[in-house]
Amino acid sequence: MQLQATIATSISQALQALFNITVDAGQIALQPTRKEFAGSFTFVTFPYTKQAGKGPEQIGQALGEYLKEHAAEIKDFNVVKGFLNLEIEQTEWLSIFRELMQDAKYGYGENSGKKVMVEYSSPNTNKPLHLGHLRNNFLGYSVSEILKANGHDVMKANLVNDRGIHICKSMLAYQRFGNGETPESSNIKGDHLAGKYYVQFDKAYKEQIDELVAGGMEKEEAKKKAPLILEAQEMLQKWEHNDKEVVDLWKQMNGWVYEGFDATYKNIGVDFDKFYYESETYMLGKERVEEGLAKGVFFKKPDGSVWVDLTDEGLDEKLLLRADGTSVYITQDMGTAELKYNDFPYDQSIYVVADEQNYHFQVLKAVLKKLGKPYAEGIYHLSYGMVDLPSGKMKSREGTVVDADELVQEMIDTARQQTEELGKIEGFTPEQAKELYHTLAMGALKYFLLKVDPKKRMLFNPQESIDFRGNTGPFIQYTHARIAAILRKAAEMGLKVDVTAFDTVDTMHETEQEVITQLANFGAVVKEAGNLQAPSVIANYAYELAKAYNRFYQEISIFNETDEQARNFRIALSAMVARFVHESMSLLGIAVPERM
RNA sequence: GGCCCUGUAGUUCAAUGGAUAGAAUAGAAGUUUCCUAAACUUUAGAUCCAGGUUCGAUUCCUGGCAGGGCCA
């Protein structure tokens, strides 16, 4: 909204007129006034004491008087120490509200012309998605939506890690123990089936290691010499040489896994514009390594391995290509970065990847810069912390992983149970009920994972973490459902509420004004979330908005209001809250129900 | 060993260098003739330690301590 800018301009003029201090209006920061003081915006005067040669209270007092006289929108003020609290005329809030109502695109940025690629999810094809992937997927999806809302051209990409020794482990175990099992024959989701054989491999592999150790071998050596691991490595070689039998099995099993992933993605409501497969990109990086050698920015060690020296950048020497010519993780990423840029010449390329890869992405960016690539500068690692369990870190080998599909199903069951207990299911068809449970479950889960600052590690307690009360997704969804009921009733009464339906309203209740204040923040919040790439900013906003509305809802009756104009205003206010709740939740990838 | 991240109520999370550090939950006490009580109101409770910069530090800097991660 313009209001803050207008006030900033007035303050700038006042500082000039009263104290001969020149401050650009853009430099004047207003903050929301704390609840315990009267006013909407607060200006801090401490920084100007030296230039003005006056105390902070004196400055505040003088500014306040000047503004009250010269600025139409300022109704009153009070000064507490160095804080000048400004009260805004109610008519000003009302005119802001009317503007918001008529601006259907409020909060959404103009086309910025900026292209941003967001890579997220990026699963391995040897096991199903788990809780950590959920944080990743929700973050990636939400950040994409937020960037779109800021006017950027966004491409969502998924880089599937579909090759490598881990895939061969699943394949080998399947060959060994599978007996031709398929997702259809056993009624197991494809990704879970592949995961099952990955676990079986590990079990059999461990047994072999134990046997070798029992026979007197060192453990480290046993790990390398166990027949199964040797076979897996051989299989990888065959795969790289296009051995038909191996490639066919690989295609078959990956096909199962993709079907499983598709189902999960659909269920959790995320999507992608473009898929990349490491099997198709892993060779490209080697060309970039050759290029670096030719340019002299990389070097070869006597054993033939290729390295880059990044000590000038505060990093170490880093291996880029093994002595046997096989690629490492970063080699592949160098290739993929180029491919991405060719497909979609981005200004920024965001990688939503866990924070254990922090070093990797520093190196990737530094290496590409050394090669002088135009796409190096735009690389940004959106790093997020692990999701821990009460028992500690999730470890797939120890079976402490929380499976994504199972978790979602548990959430849905919980949602059903809660809804039934509250007796809120009347009048729902079974299909509608099922949809509601899903909406609530995903709302709770997504909100829980997104409201936290991404870079912090977070704790997930399957029994306790997901609540439907308090600062949660369902709390916000509930607010929306309540408003939807009001709007249904208004429609039944044949009320058409637009800005003309309350044009004589010129005063309002405090809680109504607070709701408008929150509504007016939406634009700034979307912008801030975009700049920080932080869904948590949106989540906090949606919560504050819902809370402000609930307070209003509790204290003020709408349909018992005898003044038609005041009633219409409250309905319009409710409709606007529903709109921004819906929009901010959409930015988090969360749906809002009409009834619950 | 080197580098990076994180330390805030019992617990899970907030706080562009600003006021008496906010919420939620668990605890205590209330609110249904009225639009959905998955709500609302009241209450109690915290910045890891020691320095420094600043009118002002949870925030920035230095040194510890604790947890986690990465690189060998």
C-alpha cells in the first residue's frame, strides 16, 4: 500500500522543515506499533538525536505535531522515549480497504522478466520418499509459487538420480531374490518395491561382511571384497556399457519407481515442469572438465585424476574426475548446470538441497566461475536442515526412516478421527469427507514443515508434532471455512456485497481495523517472502491474518447488526480475509476447505 | 585437525540493531439463547557463557561451551 510511503514522505519533509535534516523518504523505516501502545506505525527517532541536537522525545513530539497538522492521514500521535507512534484516520483505513477490494491482483508483482529455475525433490530411484523429502518438496514447490507471485518466470525442475551403484544394489537383490515379483503381483507400490530390494541387498551384504570378518578379514577390507558389492560394481560397469539385460532390468525397475513417485507427487500436490535424469546428463560434465584442463584452471595429478585448486576462494582442492576417468557427483552437476542453462537461460538457479551439501554447492559455483560460465553467478543453494526424530537422525539402514506415503496416510487417518470426534461430518458425502481429510492432513503437514526457517534443523515427533489446533494449518483452514459459511449465508440472503454496499461507513471497531492492517500487509509480505525465498514468512502472515479475523469474529456479530451498511462492510471484510487466506495458503501449496 | 550451520519459556517455533523478547502447546481460570468452541479471553513461564561495538544487541564482532554437518 501507499500509506507507509506517504507517511515516510511526510516525515522526510518534517525532518527537513524542523531540523534541517535531509533524509530520503526511501530511507525512512516505519515499523508496526506494538499492541500495548496506541497507533499503527512507529517511527524511531534515536538515530536523529545528534543531527537534530535534541533529545529523542523532543524530536518525536515536534515531528508528531508537525505531522498531525500537515499530514491528512495522521489522526494523532504519542511519544514514548524515542518512539513516535502514529495513529491513522479510520477513513484512511477504509479507503485502503476499498482499494484492496478493487485490486484483484493485489500482492502479485508485475512481470519482472527474470527467469528462475528451481530444482527440488531430486530423488534416488532405489527407495521411496521419506519425511526429509517432504520438507524438500514442500519448500521447493512453495518457493516456486512465491517467486511466480513476485512476477518471475519460474521453471520447476526435478533432477532424478537414476543411475549409480545404489540402483545396482536394488537391481542385484531383485535378480537374486525377486522371483519375478512386480508391483501388480504383490500389490506393492513400485517405489516401495525397489526400496524393499535395496534393504534386502544391504542385509545380505552385511551377512557376507560378517562372514568374512569371522574368517579373519579386516572389516574395511571385507566391505570391499564382499561378493555382492563386487557384483554390484560389475553390474554398474555393464550398465555403462549398455548391456542389454542390465539396461532392461534397470528400465523395468525405474518404471515402477516412477509410477510410485508420480502417485506420491500427485498425492502431496507438487509438480514439475521439467525432469532431468542423471543417466542422460552424467557424461556432459566430463567435457567441462576437459575444457578446464585446456584452459589451465584445473590440473592433473600424477595418477591421472583431475583436480581444481580452490584455496584462493577459501575452499580446498577438489577432485573433479577420478583416476580411472569415472565421474564424481560434482562432475555430473557441472554438466547438468549447463544443460539447464541451455534449456532455460536463467538469471537464478535455485537448488533445494539439504544442508549436508553446503560445501558441494560452494565448490560447484566456484568451479563454474573459474570456467567463466555465465550461469555460475546465478547458482543459489537453498539449503535446509534435516528433519530429526525424537530418536535422533533418520537412517534408512537402521529402519528409522519415516516413509512419506505412510506418514501422509497416518495424517489422513488422524484428520478423520479428529473430525469425527468433533462431529463435524454431518452433511458430507463420503467423497467430500475423504477430500476434506486429505485437505486437512496436507494442510497440517505442509504448514508444520514450512513455518520453520528452512536452514534450521527441525524435530518431528510423529505422535505430537501434528496438531489441528493453535498455530497450525487447520487453524487457518478453519478460519476460511467459517468465512465461507458467512458468505453462503450472505448469498442466500441475496446480498451482493461490493464497495458500494458500505459507502457511508466511516468508523469501525478496533478489531476490524486490525484486520484491515493485516490485509494491507499482504503485498509487502509476498515481496519479502520472495526476496528471502522464505515460505515461513507467508506462513506466519497467514496465521496472523487468521488470528486477527478470529478475534473480530468473536467480538462482533455480522448478521445481527442492524445497520445494513455496517453489516455489508463486515461481510466484505470477511470475504477479503478469505481471499488472502486462500492466496497465501496457495503460496504454501495448501488448499482451504469451504466447510470443515 | 580445518571449515560451515544452530543454541530463545517444560516442549515446538517467532522477532529488517529498537520499546516491557512474541506465538503455540502442555499447566491454571473463564466464554455457547448470537454467523462453525478445530474458536475466543485471562494467567504463569525463556535469549548457552564471558567480553566488545552502539543511544540501544536475541540479532553485529572476538573468545569459550554445547549440538549437528562437511572435508580429509
